[in-house]
Amino acid sequence: MTDAGRRVPQDGAHRGECPASVFARRSFLQGTVAAGVAGAVGLLDDGAIVDTVGDRNARTGVIPFHGYYQAGIATPPQPIGTFASFDVTAAGRDELTDLFRTLTARARFLTGGGTPPKPSPDSASPDNGILGASVVPDDLTVTVGLGAGLFDDRYGLGARKPAQLITMTPFLHDDLNPALSQGDLLIQLCAGHRDTLVHAMLDILAHTGGAMKLRWHIDGQRNPPRPVGTPRDWFGFKDGISNPDTTNAIKMNQEVWVQPGTTEPAWSAGGTYQVLRLVHFDIEKWQRVPVAQQERIFGRRKASGAPMYAVSDDAPDSLDPIYTNDPQGLITPLDSHVRLANPQTPETAATSSILRRSYDYNRTVNERDGLDLGHLFCCFQRELDTYIAMQTRLEGEALVPYISPRGGGYFFALPGVRDPQDYYARGLLA
């Protein structure tokens, strides 16, 4: 695993300043300090900085919060996810800093678990009580990303914007709804159960309401593998088969994590570009397509998830597609989804590898469209241009008539919170 358990040198940004004294500067903190500091102490008894790419604690259900990278990226995907986009309303740079300190304090406590402070007899409880008297960690991860809008002239951050961060514009067949697109800040919550995510989201909203406003949110799930291997999406195909090995540090540094000493700003090292796409599936239309044609549209076998050359239903989904002996696309069509995503040519090699971490959604019944079932496509990559080039190739895929991308955005997932004195976006705001 990558740099597991290593200590990351502090840069001295706090210089002995007590975190609690800083947290108290803005009224919207509403008592976060005690809970946040308590959570930080409870997470790491020995004070070590644990890299979030490391293993979860199977006994406690804790995925380490502190690390060089944020959890929820290379972390094996949990069954349940929520993606929430916000417009930041902080009045100025100081209040923006307090917002990120508050988010950090809440994330420390929520991911580590524990007992919330008891309220006085004449005051409201600081916890919503959904999880009972004690907050269970439940494999919760909190992953924070920034949209291009945060780097406008409000906070003087324009010169520090990640080099490739832009606002998502529609591809050829997109039908993007502005009410479900972009935002200044994205919070991704993932855990083992839905009530954990509802509890965490309500907690975060209660403590940050004066500095950010919910723009849109969507809930997702990852179906269990049927029967084995990779989970299936609502089209019945296995999703996310092709991914870099998250335990391979060299591979992850090449393809996912922003590196120091590049054209990116120094503070962004350890972060990564995040893409989120809300893609509606036309299930009724898809179900009228013969399975053999569905397989040619995707470029994989439906039952097994294996490449098209594997005819057995028991073939493993880990087999690699091979196109060198199929230049005309007679086995795997040239306009199939998997072949356009990664054509395996020298010209496309640099824009064919991303870290997929997607979920499926099931929204309320829509009278016009019937069930609104779809895919929360989520991926991370060292360069946003990698995804844009890949998605541009997919404008000509055979799957186009059956999908309708309706929202999402581009974000920069921040570097990790490295120790109990660190906080989200400290390098950016310092």
C-alpha cells in the first residue's frame, strides 16, 4: 500500500496556535470545537499520521481520516454514497478558512465515532440522535473537492487555482441541468449504511449553514456482485472493471495523485481531479435491445463481464480486452463503450486510465420518464484533460441513444488532512 502509516512533516502553519481559539472566530461554528478536537484525539492514540490509502480497522469500522491523501478516493468503495454540492456564502477569506476548519472538525469526529458532548438541561442537543447515543464510524469517509467557482474574485484565490480546473461544459449529447451541475464545493460521503450518511450530512449542514448553501445532492448505492466479481449497474453490466491498482504507488502517482514540482500549484500535491456525472438510463428502451446487441454496444459479455472474445458465462471479468488482432472491430466493435474509452493505441495511451469509483442512483418516479434510474459516474485522475479526452472519444459511442447525462461537475479533491493540527485546504488558504 502507498506510504501507509508514514509521518508527514508539518509546515509550521499553526506555529503553536491553539486550534480551538481559531475555530471560535465565527458564529456558524456552533460548538464544533469540543466535538472536533475530541474526535481528533480519539482517532489516533499515538498521534501518528496514518495514510488514508491504508486498510480500515475491521474491529472498529474506522477508515483513518488523517493522511497524505483524502480517504474516499483510493479507499475500496463502500456500499452507500451521497454527493452534495454547495455554493459557498462565506463573507470573506477569514470566514472561508473557518468553514474549512469546521468541516475538518466535523469530519474528524464523524469518521472516528464516539459520544457527542452532552447538552445542558436547557439547551438543544448538538447531535441529531439518528445513530443513537454514540456515533458509530461505519466505514464513513468524507471527501472534499473544490469547484472552479471558488476561485473567482470573492476570496482572492484565482492565482492558486489548479491548472486544469474548469467548469463542466456539455459534451455533444449532454442535457445538463444547471440545478444539478457544478458548485463551489463538493462533499462526497460514503459509508456502510444510509442512516450513517443522513446523520453525517445533517451534522455538517447544522454546523456550516452560515458559510455554505446546498446547491444539489444525490444519493447512490453500489449493488453487490452478482454472482461474483464486480458490481452491476442498472443496465445489468459489470461496471468499473478496468481500474489502476490502488496499492501500486508508482501507478497511482502516475495516473491519480497530483505530484509536486509540476505545473500545478504547490499546495495541490496529494490532491486529484474529480469528475462527477449524473447519467440517466433509458431502461425501457434498453430492455428492448437483444442481449447480443447490448454486448456489442458495451464491448463486454453481459453475464460474465469478460471481453467479447470470451464466450463462456464463467469467464472471469478480470480478463483484458485484446484489440491488436481485431483492427476492424469484428469482435469488439470500434464504437463500443469499452473500446472508445481505451482504444489501446499509442495515440490514446496517455488519456485512457482513470480511477473509477461510481455509484448507481434511483430517484423518485418521474411522470414523463417513468423511473429515474441512472449512474453516478465518479472518477479521479491526475489530469482533468485525461477525462475530457476520453469523454470526447465517447461522443460517438453506440451507447448514446440509451443514456442522458443530466448533471455533475468538475472538482479538485483536496490533499489529505495530515495531522490533528491540519485542516482542509490549509495549503491553499495559508
